[in-house]
Amino acid sequence: YDSGVEFGEKGFSEARWRTLHSVHRNGHLYPTHGIGPVAQYININRGNRFLTLTSTASKARGLHEYILNHPRGGSDHPNANVEFRLGDVVTTVIKATNGESIIISHDTNLPRPYALGFRVQGTKGLWMDVNQSIYLEGQSPVHQWAPAQPYLNQYDHPLWKKYASDAEGAGHGGMDWFLLNSFVQSGLSGAKPPIDVYDAATWMAITPLSEQSIAMGSQPAAFPDFTRGRWTEWENRFGEGGY
């Protein structure tokens, strides 16, 4: 949607609050969509944990250009004089105890199609969300991408196969339905939720730690262990409860 060039009290929808963060802060402001699935892939807080991160921010140009070029903006608009602190692209690299490196990007102020940009890479190949492609050594054509859909169909999680029609039309490609359903069902059954308060604290810690890293010239910032060592005992049961 087009909310114009106003923000704060004059803004519309997310511009009423979100743009103010771009004015006053420089860091990875919205890490959860990117880090949530990856944290499940590598068992964060369940046999693995984040150790440190480094963050780097590009220059801030996108929102200023948007205001200048918008029909309701222009160089004479008061917001054309606003100095935005948030870099257009913030790149964060997280190191995990078990040796993995996770790269997440905050990229909301430049023109581009919507994409979460997931990429998973290991010793046998890699999968990329942006172009829905996969490369598996010994199976894919040499030095060529292969369509990912046949593999997604074959290895789709049983929960997606079971509830795909129920989740159709829900936010973020159906993901919102699964998250809300698992939260409600775990509450009804008394089971530990697949995403808990320790996960929430760990994921959201990325924001202040990235601000700290950028302010220190992209030096490493250490993650607190919110579980107080219990991550070594807990097991990842995401998707195993039937919801």
C-alpha cells in the first residue's frame, strides 16, 4: 500500500510507528521473520545456541529518495529534511555453538519485490527461496540450478500436507495459521509450545546487539544465554505434536 510520506501521528498504518525507528535507530530492527525458521533448522536453544553476531549497515538513502520523488512529497516537504539513521540494508552474521553461520538482512527501505530470501547450504548442495531453485551434488545438472518444487512436494512436512487447505489465505503464505494453531493447541494440551519465551528473547536480542555492533564499527557482540545452560538438555520437537 502507499501511505504517502507522512509518519508518526500523521502517518498511516505501520508508518505511525515503524518509520520513527528508521529515524532514530541503526540496526537489524525486524529479525524474527528471517531468524525464526533458521533457528528451527539448526536447533537453537535445543542443543545449539547463538554465540556472537556482527552487523554492518549501508548508507541511508532509500527513504529520503522516496520522499523526494513521491507525488505528495518533494524537496519542499518538511520530511525531506529528516535525517534517517537506519541504513538501507543491514547485514548481520550470527555464529552458533555448533559451527553454523547464519546471515540475515534487514532490507525494507529500497524498492524490490517481496521475498524472505531464505537460503540453506550444506555439504550436499543448497536451496534458494528467491528463484525456487535447488542444487544437489550428484543429482542436479552440473553447474545448473534445478526446480525446487519436485523436492518440496516429495519432502513437504506432514503438517503442511494435513492443514494446507485450512492455512490457505492466512498471512505470510499460511505460516501465521500454523503459528497461531500451535500456540492454541499447546495451551489446550498443556504441552510446551514449539516456540517459547526463551526463543522470543533470543530472536529479539538480535536488534539491540546489532545496534551495538554497528555502533562499534561492526565488532562482535555476544549473545546472553537466556536458558541458563538448559539449551544443552532441551530437544527440538518442533512439528512433532501434530500441530
